[in-house]
Amino acid sequence: MTFLVTNLFLALVWASVSGSFSPHNLVLGFAVGALSLALVRGQLAASLPIVRPLKLLLLTGLFFRELWLSAFKVAILVMRPNMRLRPGIFAYPLALTRDFEITLLANLITLTPGTLSVDVSEDRKTLYVHALDCRDPAAERRAISTGFERRIREAFPL
């Protein structure tokens, strides 16, 4: 079932990119998608994580909430006549172990205004984060741990 749904999605992407939704082009897109999926089927099945759709929806909602709140906070900080910013980089100890989870966390942090993922340590146990206002790194760590990281663990269980 997953193969069919993924192949239909690839056929629609093919038609969108080529700019033609004619029946012939959709069939061609379906055939190219089937060939592509057949070539990567072994690697794809081993790398797909288990996803809990409701928890993924909660993670998405958390991201948009954090996006709005942080954009508002950054706007307030920048509009003040005397910006009392204390930018800095802090180390965040990762509880996540899989590469895609670490990448997702780093991207969610980077997409949130006022923060930026700088680097991941070689052993993938520490994420370095730049914050626009880094007065309380412990509070920032707690916010990431109880927010994004917790939701990622819930959405993508081991």
C-alpha cells in the first residue's frame, strides 16, 4: 500500500514539474516512479522510521506556535531603543540518537527566529545553538528538551 501511495505521489510530482497533467504524462510519471522505487526499495524500507501521525501533528503545531512566539519576541527586542541583547552559543546535550531526528531538531531550531543551530559534535551527543538573547542558557536547554525534542521522540518512536 505504501508503495502505491508513494508512487502516486511521485507521478503527481512528475506531472507538476513537467507542467502537463495529461493521461500519457501521468502514466509516464507512474512508470518512472515505479522504476525509481524499485531501485531504492531495499534502502528505503530499512531507513523509514515509525511515525505516529497525531504526535507529528502536535509537533507541527508546536513548531508554528514557537515560530509565532519567537518572531513576536524578536520583533519586540529589535524595536526597543536600547536593545539589551546578550547573544551567545550554548551546548545542548542531545537525547536523540538517529541522524534524521537530530537533523529535524536542528532545522526546527534554525527555523525559529532568534535561534540558530551552529554545529553537531562528532559523537552526535551535543548540538551547539546560537541564541539572540542567551541570558539563561539553562532555560533555553529546558525549552528545547521539553518542547521540540520531546515531541520528536513522541512522533518518531524507536
